[in-house]
Amino acid sequence: MHLADAPVDSGWHRIHIGRQPIHDGDGALVAYELLFRSHSQAKGATARGAEATSQVIVNAFSEFGLERLAGPNLCFINLTREFLVGELPLPFDSGSVVLEVLETVRIDDEVIEGVRRLAAQGFAIALDDFVLGNDHERLLEVASYVKLEVSGIDPELLRERIAVCRAYEGLHLVAERLETEEDLEFARGLGFEFFQGYLLGRPRVLSLDTLEPSRLRHLELISKLADEDTDIDEITEIISSDPALSYRILRAANSAATGLWSEISSINDAVVILGTQRLRHWVTLMLLSDVVGVDGDVDNERMSHVLMRARLCQLLSRSLGLPSDKAFTVGLLSGIADLLGVPAEELIAHLALSHDVSFAIVEEGGPLGSVVTTARAYESGRLPEADDAHGEDLAHAYLKAVDWSMNIVTGV
């Protein structure tokens, strides 16, 4: 079963994101524009503003993963004023993302300063639905792309807009709203470099079933991250108590991991990779994105079971001299795979986990895998509870794990 085909149940929900292709002059795919979509059959955005933008960012980076959405291609993401002026953070580095300034954004000195700051950080800037006379021309000096509508636009007016843009060296023109072959040929003749529109590809909605994180856990984490006296262990403990939040943070860290951090072994690794400031940014956006998400009652029993397995693996690992943070991650992700009803290898396919962790999750191999095997067997009653000292230790660890997980869930 694939992630998008898993049955919808309480405790988790289906998320969606729109994706429309952008092609070059030879017809090759070079980028996707990512769009907010509230459901799988949506033809357009049903929500605007910062919440919708936040959900696109969170879904793209910490749920789907950019590599799944776009592969090696660029991603164009629409930004509202709040992101442009820095009132809401962008929790990712420049690279494969192009930031689109929406035509609805009122351009003033604060926006100009914010966009210049983003450009100085290395972000490519695109001006969406560019027209003359609304002060968006003030951003041409820092823009890398300008998107111009073609269909239904007076040819002379379009030529005038192009002439203004051509005065800026290195500015790439994107022809959008291409609806007919005549539109495409006209755009080619005007010298556009990139092309987007229904003629070349309508927005496609991609869907994914994922666990629904606790908003209270987000708030708790934000408050801890704002406290300079909070240490990494406290932060890791809060994240670890919510399977959905843990998975999102692992995905976000995967997007940021480079060099020595090409492999992530635990949630503690993810916290270190992101750092407190960027982690705070991610959690803030995750909380905001959930405002337009699907509400639902959390299945406490199923969520508790996932946490119980993670905690049991952690407790068993200590007596075996194995790294407990890795064991917790292995138990957590194997439990999430069982909860969603998807193969473990599919769940972790886009996580840069260390080999011993991924081997334990997928094959239950290696020392960490034996811990998962033991935990899973005990859950199903296939191991004796008190036939010997080992059984007594296992029973004690199991009861401690159950108590811990129930306390976590009922406290959410």
C-alpha cells in the first residue's frame, strides 16, 4: 500500500499540495510551482494568506520532501507579505527554491527592504503576474524571474512590459497563462525563456496521509525554544513525545543535512542539525499550517501504542549497551509505519537515516533490529513475561513504557 492510498483514520489526516510544471524553450521540465490545495479534487486555492503559504512550505519540506515533489528541478513558492518582511520566518536555505512575490502584495519600503534581504541571502526572487504601474517595478533590480500573463493580454501592452524587463540584465522571463498553441507560439516569438500554463500542464494535486501532530505540543516546544535555559535534552524529549512532530522534524532536518550530517541517527541529531532558531521557525510554521489543516479527534490508543514501542525499544537498548536515542527512533518509525499501514522502507525512503537505523527499521536487522523484534514479539504476547530474570526485566520495561506513553498521550 502506498502512502497516498492508506485509509484515512482518526489520529492522522490527508494533506494535499498542488504542482504545476514550468518548461524551457525546448519543452524540457525545469521547475514546478507549488500551490495550496485543500483537497484532492480542488481546482484552485480555497485559502489565501500566511496560513496557506505556511501549509505549502511545511507540506513540501517536512511531509512530502522536495526531492519527491520536484526531483532536481526548481520549486516556485508564493510568499505573502508576512514572509517577505520577516514577520514569519523562512526555515530553509536558498538553493532549489524560488520565492514568488504575489501580485497582490502591496509594495512599500518595508517589502523592498525585506525582498532585498532575502536576495542577499541567496534566494532567487520571482515577480508573479507582473504589470506596470503598481510599484512592483521597484523589485526588478533584485528579481531573477518575472512571470507575465500572455492569454487575453493586449500584444502591445505585453511588449511594453517585456521591454521594461529587458532593461535589467540577467532577468529571466516566464510566460504564464498559456492556454492555446497560438499563445505558446506568440510567447516564443517574444523571446520568453520559460513557459507555464494549462496548455503545457494543469496543476496536479498530490496527496499524502500523515499523522496529525498535537498543537499543544507545538506550543510547548515553542515556549521551550524561547527559553535560553532550555537544553537540547528537554527539546528532544518534547519532540519525541509526539510521533507526528518527530517525523516532521526528521524530514525538515533531512532537508538541511549536508556534509558530515548526511546521515541522521536520532531526533537528537535532528535538533542539533537545525539549531534552536531554525527549529523554532519550523515549529511556528507547522502550528500555523495546521490552522488550515483537517481537524479530527486523536486516537489516543493507537498513538499511545506508537510511543510505547519507541519507549520500550529505548529501555531495552540500555541493558544491551546500545545507543538509546537510536533505539527510540527505530521504535518510533517502525510504529508509525504500522499505524499508517505502509511498508517501512516507503516511510523512511526520503529520510537520510544511518545504515544501522534504517536496517533495523526495514529488516529488523542488526543489534537495533533485535530490539524491535523483541518489542514487537512482546506486544503480541509471543514472549514469556516472568519465566526467568530476562522475562521479568522485559515485563518491567513493558509496563514502564506503557505508563510513560499513556501519561504523554493523556497530557496532550
